[in-house]
Amino acid sequence: MKTGNAGAQASGSAPVYVVATLDTKFDEAFFLAEAIRAEGVPAVLIDVGTLSPAQGEAGIDRGTVASFHPNGATAVLGQKDRGTAVIAMSQALRSFLIEAQRTGRCSAVVGLGGTGGTSMIASAMRGLPIGFPKLMVSTVASGDTSSYIGTSDITMMFSVVDVAGLNRVSRQIYRNAAGAIAGMARVRKGADDGKRAVGITMFGVTTTCVTAVRQVLEHNGFDTLVFHATGVGGRAMEELADSGLLDAVLDITTTEVADEVVGGVFPSGPERFEAMLRRGMPYVMSLGALDMVNFGPMNTVPEKFRSRKLHVHNSNVTLMRTTPAENVAFARWIARKLNAYPEAGFTLLIPERGVSELDKPGNPFYDPEADRALFEELEKTLIVGPNRKVVRLPLHINDPEFSAAIAAAAVF
């Protein structure tokens, strides 16, 4: 019988975990593990099958993985319904992988699967920290993979053919996957340079401001991480903040709230701002690009908005100017979040002369009345105090003086 543990200790390094449902994909997973070993890196097969017996021996069997479920192995392997069992196994696998990474028992993780296996394994992989090597070889990797990756750094590799047998195509794909994950596992992990890390949100229309702030911070010895405020960008920043990988946040571009409230394509998600507030970390905010809602190409703009002030940013992005009423709604949404954490401190800097490059005299979205509605509603509804400040400045967001004010507020 083939076994999934041979060569696991072929070197002094921790092995790569090869994760698959070995009741249906043993031969493919075994081939992948052998290909990793051929690269000089140890590998161990992990079985996450839930119903039928495995077709070969795993290095770590499904019972061991299932035992990491909060309700024990029977909550996974005692299920009659496949869907319920797969969801439970994904929960168990997540805890199993987190513990293996934390204790140094594995150096990387590679998964192999179709739609069900990808959903199960990728969901578990998302629990691993950013930077830890994770690769998913999948039949669905050529489409929209956002639901599998989320805000993690999972690398997806399209299997081209189904994960159903070995052939001239699949063998080469698996060899490529082996080379990729072996390379990731061998990469020497760089030591932390000791700099304090600051997350910053940016959009194209706030780039001038963010670039100036970033340069000041970097000159002063900070490690700056800029996030594109496209919904997933803000969520990725918050996930890093929640995991302790950021020391402070400059939330200059909060445009994702507009898409969340109005229905654009870059929504913030319902938990925006909560990570920074919950952790009580140094937090400076502004209102960058809250003058716009984002849609796709012009022909995708919902019919109810076709008569609004629209601006074609490029062939794939159409922007819609926000109204005073919408801006009031944004202010209330933001205030509700910040007020829910009355002990958390923040500094909100308001650029009175415009919140984006399009929102200045002579440009398409210049609308002082709409901006004023946003500013006044925030001042009216936010709970302020000694460490909860709202500062209005007679400046445009991209003015050098406004960038200087943000940098000055970032006293961490």
C-alpha cells in the first residue's frame, strides 16, 4: 500500500502538508507529495475525507484532523449528510493547521481539490497568518476566486483538467505545484526589522495625500502598508490590524462606506472600523473619496442611477457623485460604528475644501453642499472627548498642508 508519510523526515525542516480528500484523490495527492519530496522538501499527506474510506494511508488521518473540531471528531465523522460533514471538517482543519503552524510542525500547506475540496481546504487555510506559504491547486482557480481567498494570501493554481486521475496534463500541473510550494517552504524567513507598522488606505483620487504622508512616515522610521480601498482592501487591513500585524492605522480613504450604504461594487462590509476600535490602537481618520460610489462599466450602472452625475474613471470603473442625503447616511453609519466603542480614541481630520481629486473647483464632483452635509452630520452625531477629536481644516484633502496635518496627528 502506498503511504503518505514516506520521506517526511527526509530533511531537518518541517514538512509541507499536502491536504486532500483521500477517499477520492489519493493518487493525485500522493503524486504531488512525491513531487515535493523530489524537490528535496519533506511532505506529509493529510486526509480530510469525510465519508468513504481513504484509498491509501495518510501521514495524518482524518480522525486526527477531525479531533480538532470544538465538539470532537464525532461532530465531523458522525455526520450522515456530506455537506454538513464537509463544513465541520473545514472547521476542524482550520484549527489543526493553525496549531501545526504555531508549533512549527509544518513549513507550508498545499491543497488539492474540486469545488467542494477547494471550499473546505481554502476556508481552513484562511486561518493561517499572512506570509505563511499556502497554495491551492483547484478546478475553480480560473474564475472568481474571491469567495475562496477572502483577504488571505492563498496562491491559487488552476488544475486545467479535473482532479480525477493522472495524465500528461495533471502530472505537469502537480509538478509545477510541487516546485512552487517547495520553493515557498525553502524561502528564508526575513527577520522583522523592528519598525512600527502603519496601515494606510488609499484610492487613486487620494494618492497625492497618501504619498506625502507615507513619505513622512517612512522618513521617520515607520513601515507603511498601503491598502487600496476597494472593499477587500479595507477588510484586509482590518484583518492585519486584528491579528496584531499593524501598530496603527491612518484611515485616510473611507470611500468603502459609500459603496456599502448605496450599493456600489467596493462595499466596506458591515464590520468596517471595528478592528481598530476594538483593539484601541492609534487611529487617525479622514473622509477620502466619500464623494463617490463605484460601479463597473457604464452599462452596468443600475438603471435607477443612470440620471445621476456619473464620471467614467476608466473602461471598467464608473463613478457616481454622492448627494447630500447620502452623505448624511454615511456620516450616521460612521458615527454609529465609532460611538459603539466610546473608550476607543481617534482623530478625525475633515478636509473642508474637498475629499477627492474630483471634488475640487472645476472638477466633475465639486459640490460644497454635499460635502457640508457630511461634515456637519458627523460633528452632530459623533461622541467626542479628550482622546476622540474632530478637527476641521480649510484645506483640500490633497493639499500639502492637509497631508502635513495627518502626519502630525500620527504621533504613535
